[in-house]
Amino acid sequence: MSDLIALCSVDAVSEDAALQVGHDGRDYAVYLYDGQYYVTADLCTHGPGFMSDGFIEGCEVECPFHQGKFNFITGAPTAAPCTEPLRVWPVTVQDGQIWIDPNTGTVEGAT
């Protein structure tokens, strides 16, 4: 677990709102959906909106800046004007904490 960082407690995340977590100069958005935790970059790829301030519906988050949407499980944009996917990180839950390896984030469709 040397590369993993603890972002937050599982108790800090609810299904109706993303949680913004800053770590080492990077902002993450943490989500809970259907009993699973997900992490994306917090900054929208289209404009200066924070996904953690967005409206959550199912597994989608709506950017508060231009109302574009993303699937926060895959990072894929699902509604215009957003066209570039969000970076996502695999999540590990251990000892009541949400952990990620900040070096393993991926962007859907990236090679």
C-alpha cells in the first residue's frame, strides 16, 4: 500500500452529493453509488466547475458551470457541452477509509 493515499472516511460520503477532497495539490471528487465508491478529478474538463458541486443523478454528475454531464464510474461525458472524459481512479476501501493510488488514474479512451 506504499503508493496508496487515504482520501477520506467512508462515512464522509453520501449518495446524494460528491465530496471534494484535496491531496498534494490535486482535487478529487468522491462518490457513493449503489454501495460502491468512485473517484474522479474534481475539475470539469470543459470549464471551471467543480464536480463535487454538481447535481448527482444515478451514476451521473452534472457540472454546475455549463450543466454538461459525466458518468462518474467511467469518467465518460454523457451530455454536451462536455466532450473530454474525466480522469478516474480505482478505489480500495480498507479500515473504513477510501484509498487510491494517485499514479494510476485513467481517462476513458486514452492509450
